[in-house]
Amino acid sequence: MKVLYHSDAFVSDTRYGLSRVAWELYESLVRTDRNLELIPFSSRCKVSGEQLETLINEYGYVRPSWKHRNLVLSWALTGYPKIESLSVDVDVVHTVEMDYPVATKKPWIVTVHDLGPLSHPEYFSKSRPLLRMAGIKSAIKRADKIVAVSSATANAIEDIAECDLGDRLCVVHEGVSDFFYQKETANCLDELDDMPANGTPFFLWTGSLNPRKNLSTVLEAYERIAKDVPHHLVLAGGLGWDNHHLLQKIAGSEFCNHIHRPGFVSDDQLRGLYRSASVFIYVSLMEGFGLPILEAMACGCPVITSNVSSMPEVAGEAGMLVDPHSVEELADAMKEIATSETVYEKFVDAGNKRAKSFTWDKCAGSMINIYESVT
């Protein structure tokens, strides 16, 4: 079976977020079924030179001659050209991340990772909501299968559809890379500029500084307990958007010397941070899935996460669930895990077991069944 693996994230210049998902799924699909031929395709490409040559020569990557903007507008307005006419003959088209309408006459499978820009536009910038809405409506109308990465995302899709999509809509969870079960490189954290002194326990938060990630609540919760615990707070990630007040809040905090911002980190350093942290705090206001929850659990780090959106579905009883709007509830949870060895070990053990139930091979097996169901 030949599948056009339509993913702009597959040819991203980083391996974060959706790019990690696209690559993990691709490699697991190939590993699971050797008779499956995947043809990577994207309408835009952020890599060049040797990296681009590798994608073309080793992976059979196909890039159309059309400019991305022109192609997407043509798909949205006219329904032409068909995506398969820009590549080789295929049996199935799989749009791995839905951002815009796609024109095809082939069996079409669409994966939806989240609809946050439509349901919560205040949490997103430069999200192109009109194009994304056109994309999801096109998928609802024409796709043979719509794959949601969580039940929360599936519910959001049916809210837009305003009807029950039946067996056209299915949930396939993401998985955890084996990478996170392996030990980090020795001294990998030594390269980070702003970190607590060796041996200092710390809470870990990761992400970009934007409203959806709810860092303001994390900072207030930390300030409530900072005098009662020896823990520092490490904030790993980029600046994001709408962050001026957060930067001011950090700089003006009574405990600013205990708050650290090492910036972007490599995958190896992220793994090292998970393994070194006392607690991973992931109290986002909404997520399509929440893969960092499982990554932290795989590394043996207890997780505090939100009791809304997809996060309870991912964490189950293996994470400590809190109201993301409650500073008091979050502060109490942080203090409880930080001061009780029994509670700490409970969530370490439960988290490791939970993470092992989410694998990319399981995800790939489900996707292959879906491919076969539409041919």
C-alpha cells in the first residue's frame, strides 16, 4: 500500500512539537509494516542543503513546484490541483496535521491534533482561524476518516460538525519515544546558563511564555510555598507571545533568585531536566493531547497537571490533577509532592506504568488498520 504522508511538520527545521509527532509516527509505521510505502509530502519546507537532499534521496520526499501560499489558496478556493497529481500515484492520502483544506480524489485520512485556535482563540497568535476552520469543515465534509489524538479533541470536532460523525471519527492516542526511557548524556545540563546550584531540588515547567500555558498561576503558586520548601523553579522554553507581564512578574518576584530561565533546551537536556526535577508542572488551560505529561512520566518525574481538556485523559490517575485556575490548589499539590516521599514515590511508579501504555507502535498499528479500512 502506498500512502502519501502529507506533513509540513515532517520537514520542519526542528524536532519539537508536531515535528516530533510526525517523525515518531513515520518511523513506527515503517517499522510496523514493511509492505507499507510512505511518500512524505509537504507544501512548504524549512530545510535545505544536505538535510533536504537526505529527505529526497533516503525518504523519497516530494515537494510541489507551487508556492505554499498559492497552493493552499487554490485548494481552499477551487479544490485544485489534486494533491496526488503533485506526487506519485498513491492508494491513500494521510494529512498528518490539519491546518488547511486539501484537494484529493483518493481516500483521505485527516489527523486533528487540537482545535484550540478555534475554540480558544485568545490563547493563540497567528493561528489563521479562518483557514483552519475551512480545513476542519472540509475534513468533516469529505474525509473518509478523521483521527483525533484525544477524546477531548474528538468532542471539539463534533461540536463544530454539530452532529455525530459515527465511525468516521476515531481516537488514536500519541505515544512516548523510547528516547525518554534512556539515560541522558552525562553533564548535559552543565551547558545551560541559568540553573540552580547542583543538588538544589526544583520544580520544572516547560513551554513558551504564552497565555495558554498558564505560567502566571504557576508563579503565584510557587511564591506561596517558596518559604516552606528548598525547591527552586526552572522555566525551560522560549518567550512565546504576550509575555511582557510575565517577565515583569518574574523580575519583581520576592523569590526571583530562585526562579531560573535556561531558555531553549535540546532533547537530551529536556530529558535531563525531567530526570532531575522533583515535580513537572503542566497546568495548561487547554491541550489537544499533552505529550510532555507522558515524557516526564517516562523519565520518572511526578506530574501535576490540569483537570480540564485532554490532560486528565492522558495522565489518568498517575498524575496529580488540579484546577488550573486555582493558585491555592496548585500550591498545595506542589508542596505535597515536594515534602512527602510517600506521595512522590506513588506518582513516580504510577507515572512510569502509565507512560508505558502509550507507545508509538500501538499508534502506528491503529493507523495501519485505518489505512486498510479506507482502501
